[in-house]
Amino acid sequence: MRILILGASGGIGESLARALQGEGELVLVGRRIEVLKRLAEELGARAVRADLSQESEVQSLAEEVGAVDWLFHAVGVGGRATVHQVTVSLVEQMLTAHYLTAMWVLKYITLAPKGRAVFFGAYPQYVRVPGFAAYAAAKAALEAFVETARKELQRQGVQLIVVRMPAVATGLWAPLGGPPKNALSPAEAAWRVLQLVRRPEAPNLVEV
Ligand code: NAP
């Protein structure tokens, strides 16, 4: 079984990798290759550097990795701006990290028959709040994209799952001044995600 964890240099991705150690061939992807290499060495996994916003890099990654049974797209970035402060740069950053990377991934990465790809959404009621319009819009774009792509890809016998996450204490919150007090630990979040998405009849939309 081959498991591809995109965003393995981040909080949720790293915890997923730790929880999945020994369950198959683990491939860890992100841009910070030194972080990935350390984790890969510890877990007996493979580290591959790729900027997933770049079409050509995702294409090369797909060729290098081959068909995967599980794909986790734990990719994203945090950021905040009010309606009057928002900049093109922030909007581009959000849409690129959350939506564009997912688009290239589904365009190029091959899912094996019965393979599952997991994408990380957010509860609308938690993110459609003042200051988070750009993040909320990017998450909405991701969900709309995955819902549509699913209708094309289900004929291939693969499943695309969106997992809506509550707050998790990861580096995503660094530009926001740190996570809220009630945030889950990344290890707990990863454990809950795996319990839900590994059920044989896992639904397409899962809420942690
Ligand atoms: P994180 O700790 O900041 O990790 C984000 C990961 O995304 C990093 O590994 C980063 O890797 C990777 N990444 C970003 N842009 C990339 C790019 N262009 N190419 C390759 N990798 C890229 O965030 P997290 O909390 O684990 O978030 C994982 C997912 O869960 C995100 O989609 C996030 O929106 C979602 N989520 C998180 C929370 C929360 O409270 N933490 C809540 C709801 C949903 P490099 O820096 O090495 O490139």
C-alpha cells in the first residue's frame, strides 16, 4: 500500500505520517525538504520536495511516485484580513495553497483502484467570521472543486473525501497569533481523521 502525505512538514500532515508509520510505503511531500528528511528518516519513509502550486512540479512528483492508495492533501496556509484590508497577495496565497494545489494534485497524481484522497476543509460556521473572508472563500473553493471532481472520478472507482476540521494547534495559526485555547492537538486530530476516513463506508463529507 502506498500512502502519499502532502503537507507532511506541517502539523496535521506530520501527525498523519506518525500515525500511519508501518502501514505501507509512506511518501512525505512539502517544500521544506530538511524538515521532511528528518521525519522520513525517523519513520522509514521517503521525502520528496515539491511546490504543489507549480504544475510542472506536481507532474514530476506524479511520475516519481506512481499510483497511490491513499492521498492526504494536508496543505494550506493561514492568514487574516478584514474586508477593507484585504490584498491581492493574500487572496492569491489562500487560493493557491488551498485550491490550486488540490487542482494540480487531482490532475496528475494517479489514485489506484479503490484509492482514497482526503482533503481538509473547515466548518463554515467557524471560518465565515470577521477577518477570515479570504480563508473561508478558499476553503469553499476547495470543497466545490472536490465535489465536482468526484463526479468525474467516481467512475474510476476512487473516492474523494473532504474532512471538515475544528481548530488544531499547528503552525497554520502562527500568522494569527497562535491557536485558540480549545484547539485539538495535531496527534488527536490525525487520530480522529483516520478513524473516520478508514471506515469502509466512509461518507464523502466527514466532520471531525
Ligand atoms: P500547517 O502546519 O501550516 O501545514 C501546512 C502544510 O502545507 C505544510 O506542510 C506546508 O509545507 C504545506 N504547503 C503549503 N503550501 C504548499 C505548497 N505550495 N507546496 C507544498 N506544500 C505546501 O497547517 P495544518 O494545520 O497542518 O493544516 C493542514 C490542512 O488542514 C490545511 O488545509 C488547513 O487549512 C486544514 N485545516 C487546519 C485547521 C487548523 O486549525 N490547523 C483547521 C481546519 C482545517 P511547506 O511549508 O514545507 O511547503
